[in-house]
Amino acid sequence: MAYIGNTPAEAFSAFQKQDFSTSATTSYTLDHPVANQNELALFINFVRQEPTAAYTASGTSLSLTSATSVGDDMYCVYLGKAVQTVNPPSGSVGSSQVAASIITGQTALASEPDDTDEFLVSDAGTLKRIDYSLIKGGGITEADQWRLSATLTGVTSQYITANLERVDNTGWGKIGTGMSESSGVFTFPSTGIWLVKFQFLCYASSTNDGFVDPKIHITTNNSSYAEISRSYAGHPNNGGNIGGQGTMCESLIDVTDTSNVKIKFYIDSLSTSTYIYGATDTTGTGFSFIRLGDT
């Protein structure tokens, strides 16, 4: 015959049958729960029994009005339980027909996933879970900026240990936070590859020629420091006029241990007339720390 819509997968379905081992008792256990005795057809010695009058049933409990005898043949047929199932045709079920506890795509994530949020990937044909932290891109995750807040005068050769302030970071999130400073020593907030920049501005208080040599020093044992980057700024004597000069040095630093890997900034000067520029409203001499990613 013809059908409107999908053709049934099977023309007939067989019902489930259960055999019992009988004894002198009225109580038996069903393999499948039922709402009441009318969902069962019970046979004893091949004679069908009348529901309610001969037996009652609820859940998996079957109770007889009269006890059976050893050797009786008893079985039941579940009138409401078909043993065959029919799969819906391919593409016939949408996300609105299934529970939201399975993967449906009905709910959108409105922000970046947490590191422990998981995704499904196919690893050579096998579905596996993977944390977002393992697949997210690198890029800048943390950055900070500090500056010299007051001009240093009479500089010869010394570390910059005072008048250091963080540049205003209101509303910057992870940008502009993290680095800590004590007596000129900067401590990193996390491990990873960091780019460190030393921006430098100096001038002379007299017409004497001279130069300034800014340097970045690092320790990897929280004890001894070594130079890893340097630059050069000269003082021009332009017809007797006092001149200024700016320069920059930078370095990539592999921070494997935040308790040991620390940096500070050193100035070598040829003349005591050197001034190192600092201010609270602009960055003339400053320090940038940019985390590029994991090692």
C-alpha cells in the first residue's frame, strides 16, 4: 500500500515474552516494569488468566491470587513492550527535538572560553575532549608599563632604584597590571616569553660632551645580575647649546621561574652633568613589559 510521509521500517512488531520458574508462591518479579496488570497477558499451564481477578501487577511486582505449584508452566506477554525499534530517517530530527544536555548548538557562548572549557576533536577518527588552554592562540596576554616620575640629576653610573611609578592603567584589564617593583628590581607576574623595552631620554646641564649608556640587567638566581641589552645616547655640543638625546634597548626574556628571573635597569654616564628625564604626566624614561606567550 502507499504511504504519506516516511514508510514504516517494519510491518509487524513482536511483543516481549517472559517465562517464570514456578514454585508454591504468589509473588514473582517481572523483567520489565508495568503500570498495572492490564499491560500483561499471563498464562498458567497454557490458560490465559484474567487480570485483577487472577493476578495484579505494578512496577516489577507480579502477585497471584492463588499460589502456583512446582511444575506449573507460567509465562507472560508484555502487551505494551515491543522488542523492535525503528530509527528515525536520517536528517529528520532537529536540535529542538532533543534534550539541551546533548550537543545542540542552541546556546551561544558570549565571551572567551575559560582555559578549562572543553571542545570535541577527532584524533585520527576517535572523538576526544581537549581544554581550550591547549588550542587557544598565543598573542599578548599580559603587559605593563612603568616610568621614571622625576628627573635624575648628576648621574654617573647607577641603577634606577627610585621615583618609579606604573603608568595609569584604569580600565586596561590585564594590560597595565602584574609587574611588581621594589628598590628598582622588577618581578614578573607569570612565566613565559616576555619582551622588555627600556625607553630612555637624557640631556646635559652643561655644554660638555658626553654620553649615556642605558642597560638591561637580569638575574636567573635572584642573586647576581648580568647585562643582556644596552644602547647608547650621546650629548651633542651644538655650537655651545645644551642638547638632549633619546634611545631605546630591548630584550626577549624566557621567564621560567618568577622567583628567580628578575630585571633592573642600569645607567653608565661619562659626565656628572647628565640629567635623566622623568615626569608624572608623560613617559620620557620608561619600561615596558609585554608577555608574548608560553615557552
